[in-house]
Amino acid sequence: MNNDKVILVTGGSGLVGKAIEWVINNDKGKFGSKEKEKWIFINSKDGDLRSMEATHAIFQKYKPTHVIHLAALVGGLFKNMKYKLDFLRDNILINDNILHSAHQYKVEKVVSCLSTCIFPDKTTYPIDETMIHNGPPHESNFGYAHAKRLIDIQNKAYNDQFGDKYTSIIPTNVFGPHDNYDLQDSHVIPGLLHKCYLAKKNGTPFIVAGTGKPLRQFIYSRDLAKLIIWALREYDEIEPVILSVSEKDEVSIKDVADSIVKALNFEGDYTFDTTKADGQYKKTASNEKLLKYLPDFKFTPFEIAIKESADWFIENYDNARTGNGKA
């Protein structure tokens, strides 16, 4: 027997998985690769995590001592509204198979990724970790949200019955390299980046849906990656922790669009289509718990993170997930 850690990352080819891989390989400080740590990044090609047999086979093959669980069926608003049962069932199966396999193979620690959409629709702000189960989530994505909530319930049950060390993190809106830039099914930053890129390329106006007034907390994927690595190595609570910038760092959608225009050097016509709905005005989360653990953590300034994301998108446009029949 040796003391090496074997860390299995599910969803390893997605936005957050790629960011963790980048930090492990490039960070020269405390978040980078350590001796006696072997990192394995898997994706859907390695096996269907909805299948218990396929999941067991992955654990049998790699024999992980630690797991970062990022894999999920995800989608934009339209997909979530149309396929609520698929989002509920597929994610319950994935999560149950991962946690059950981790238990059977005596994995020392699992860190699973939740989402702020799990919080109650009717709530007070800022939201914090104690409020997850205080009421139903928003109707539009209740399938996905309930499946993610169940991870928190399972973590507590595995700990209560067996003493297993399974925990979870809750990031706010994540963006960065390797995002999904599909114009129909992406989140706001990659969607606007792609839209602005095409407007510049085609000499057409850059039109942003809504008024630009809603507020959001965005976290750069590489910052989130560092915090997940910290959680794996040092965070010992079973209760989840919100990983987010502070309330004072909330930005408006107009701020986002302005930063993208600047990052892409877009000089064309740039307007807001106020006939389009804004969606939820705010969903402010508290990062007070995180700051108790890491008071000196330095988040990448928003404009720098947007510029790095835009540069990556331009450089990798032909291979990015753009919905144009490309990867």
C-alpha cells in the first residue's frame, strides 16, 4: 500500500473540469499539482454514469481515493422546462451511482458540485447554505434542482449511517474557457460573447436581450477550480459551502455586455432589446462562510476574467461548443 491520492474528476471535459485541469497543471502556488496526487479526468466517453455497471467499472479501473463529482445532465432554460423528468431521473441516477460506488470502493472523500438554482424560488436575500430546503425551487428547472438537492441529503445520510466524508460546493454563475457557447442553449456570458463575436465578424448590430439591469454574481472558472481543489484538500464539513464572489462584486448584465464589447474591441452598433424579458432581477448569495475559511482569497478581477475568456473563445472558435455542428 502507498499513500498516493488518486483523484477522479467526473465531467472532466466540461467548463469546470477543464479549469481544474488547467489549475493543477499551471498554478505555481498552493492550488497546483502536489506530489503523491494523481489526477484522472473522465467524461461521457469513459462510461455512462447513469448505469451502475458502467460506474462500477470506472471505479474498478481507476480505484480513486478521492472524487470531484461534476458530471450532470445540464441545459439552458428551454431544455430544463421541456425535459423536467429527464433532468430529474438522469441526474438522480448519475449522483446515486457515483456516491454508491464511492461508498463501495471506500473512497475517502467526495466533493460534489451543486448549483444556486437549488435554492427556494420564494426566499430572502442574500441566500446562504442553511436555506437550501426552505421551499420549492423555481418551477422552470425543478427536475434538475431537486436532483441536485438530493446530493446534499445523500451526503448527510452516508455520513450519518457510515461516517463517509461526502460534501458539496455551490458555485454562483460560472464562466471561462471551454464554456458552452451555443446561441440557443448557453448561459449569459458565453452566449453574449458568441453574439458579439458574430456581430463584429458580420458587421451587424450587437443586440442584448432585456434592459441589462438584472444583477448576478459571476465566478471565473479558474477561481472556482482553485476553490474546489481547496475544498477537496481542506474543507471538512459535510454541509455545503457557497463558492462565490462577495455581494459587493455583483454586476449587472449591462456591465457584462460592456466588458465583452471592450474585450472584443467591438465598435459597431450596440443596443438593448427592452421588449425581451429580463428574468429574475437578482439572486444574491452570501460567501460569508467561504471567507471565514479563506479570508485572503484573491478573485480574478471581472474584466480580466472576461478578457481571458474572450481571448480563449476567439483562439479556439473552430473547436468550441458553439452549436454550429462543431465539438
